[in-house]
Amino acid sequence: MKFKDTIQDILVEQSWWNNVKDSLISAVSPIAASAVLLKNAIKLYRGNSIKRVRLIFPQENWEMNAVNFLKKFGVVTGVYESLDDARTYVQSLAKNGIKADEFVIGSHGKAGTLLSNRSFSSSIGSYSFDNSFLTDFKPILKPSTTVFFTACNGADFLETLKDAADTLGVGVYGSSGIYNYVTNSSENGFYYCSAGEYKKPTTGKIIQPFIIKNKLKEIDFNIESRNKSQDGRDDESELSYNIHVKGGAIDIPKFKNLIPKDKVIEARSSRYGDKTKSSTKTLYNKDFNNAYETYQLEPVHEIMLSLPTFSDMDDYTKVFYSLVKAFDNGQITVSVYSVNGFVPLQSFKPFAEPGDEIDNKFLLSSGMCKKVGGSPVSWL
């Protein structure tokens, strides 16, 4: 070895020693000192670039102590009691341009839950069928990142895993049944779900969006649940619609001025039927992604309610059927409130009737999820 190379090695080792000596002096035991040496040796070997991000959320005090010890060895990246702390850490990684080869969220869980943290109190801290928290972690992922949720029973409902994959934009792994950290094994096996759209099951029957049932112009209106507004304007069982009436729609001279100019009448209809081929997710948050609902719209009746009271029943009947005629002539139109705002009734398109529920069997048969031979990660 050349003298120059020897000097360079000495300087590198001296620099490394200077970085760790203070930590060794403060170590409370030989084991802690070993952890410091191993962690820095790993860093020297692989450099400062973080390739494996493992965020652990213990529940008990002994778990906190144990996992913090593993953190000293570099086995896990961060130990957190709250989701906000983990978010802050990931944001710092994203700002430094880190893209992980491996991303692990380690926590306790149950069927339908991929993360439970120590701040769990009633519904706070548990994320049952709610994977929105994952959007904060997307910036450090790339298409080839291995993503694994250690939560026990996390893959019991594959829809949860599939939703996580779609939220993150990459495929994810989970454990069905109890996950054992020590043996890195799963009670009922490991599963993988890919990200991407899939065709929901249907019966093959085509559903018309609306049917005018009778001469009273009562309308059965069918809407896919994903197209129905959920922004607070409508509650779960109601639908808002507007009735547009042109001036002069009533052709009876005596009552012509009851609607002298164009008028918009707001109305609401309660759901009276549905075809809810619901997924397992409906057990928890009423997310009817593969369903449709039926409402009865009564535009002529709603217009009559907006007019002054008739003392003569015969006059009431004449005006009513004058409005029925106006509906047929296009002087009365209806628009329904949907996710796109108020949309003309005729703009809604026919759709396929929902088929079987979106469950494990469907996701496996569709190829969106599959069982894999073993754990996707190694803790060593």
C-alpha cells in the first residue's frame, strides 16, 4: 500500500472514531456501547443515504423500550407514539430527496386496521378502513418500493390492503392473522395487493337512470352511489333536485299568472330503494362503492305545493294536468344534485347493475391481490 493511501485510511478511521467516542463515553452499559458501534459501522458501510424506512408504533412501555433499543442498532428508523411525529419525520426525508427501497409501518392492528398508535383513545389513533393518513408518506416512495404493514390481521380484509395500495400508488404487503416479529412469520400467510383500477363485478343487467312511471310524471331515479353528492348538502338518505319551470307553463287563462316568469323550485327526495352490493368496507364506514340507490322524484306535485292553496278541487286538478302537459312539452325540466353539482336528468347515463360484493374472493380472482410465499422484508 502506498504511503498516501495509508495516511488516508488513518484519517478516515480517526474521523470515524471522533464521531463515536462521545457516544461511547456516555453509554450506560457495554450493550449500549455495542449498539453505538454497530450503528455507526452500518452507517460507514452503507453511507448516509436512507434506503429502508421503518416506522414503528408500539403500544406498551416495554415495547417502547425494546424498539428504541432496536433503533440504536439501526434495525428500525423511528419509534412513534403519534402519527403527527411520524409525518414530520417523513416530511424531513422528503425535503432531502429520500426515496426508500423499503417502507414498513409496524404497529398492532385488527381486521380492517393498518395502523394503531399509542395515542389510541376511542376512535382516535386507530385507522379502521381509513387509509387517508398514507398520503403523507407518498413523497418518499417510488414504483419499486417494497411497502409492508406488520399490523396483525391487516390482510384479513384484502380490500383494506388494496385501498392502501391505491392511496400510495404502489403495491403493498400485509399479514393475515397474527404477525410474529421474532420469526418474521404470519399466522395465515402474507398477501400482496397491487395499485390500479379494476373492473367492479356486475350482473350484466343495465339500469336506466330514470323511468317516468305514470301520467302523474312521478319519476323513479337511479343513481350510482359514487356519483351521489356527499358534501353535506344531502344526508345519506336524501337527494336534492331542482325543478325548472318556464313562465306561462300553465295554459289555463284563469291561472296563467300563477307562474308569470321562469322559476326554480328546490325539492328533496328520500331514498326508498337501493341495490347495495356492498363490500366488506360497509361494515365500518358505509362506503357503498359498488351500489346504486333509487329515489322517487315528483316534480309536478312539488310545483303544486309552491302555488297558492286552491279552494276548488276542480281548479286544482285542471292546473295539475296543465303542468303535466307542460312537462311533456319540455317547459318543465329537472336537474339532480350529484358530485358534479346540479346536472340535468337526461345527462345521467345507463349503468351496469352491481354484482357480487367486493371481498377477498373477488380481489384474488381478479388478480389485484395474491398470496405470497413469505415475508417481504428481513429485519436483519
